[in-house]
Amino acid sequence: MHFHTLRHSFASALVQRGISLYAIKELVGHENIKTTQIYSHLQKQNLMDAVNLL
């Protein structure tokens, strides 16, 4: 397993738990929020999953 894979898994887990992208950016060491926004699709999926539970 590579460091990048671990960082990706860590960031993905944080997004799925509702942690803000700005906090994740700092935790994983991204210099630009646009890099962290790659994970935002997971946030949208979590919202859709919540709605689908209704």
C-alpha cells in the first residue's frame, strides 16, 4: 500500500463522516482546496443516500 492510497482512504472516510473539506485539506496536507474537492462527490452521495432512506 502506498502513502497516497492511505491519504485517499483517510480523506474519503472523513468526508463520509461529514467533516468539512477545509478541515480535511489541512489534515491531509493539500495546498489547494481544489485538490480536496475531488472528494466532494462522496459528500453528495451521502446526502442522496440520506434522502433515499425516506
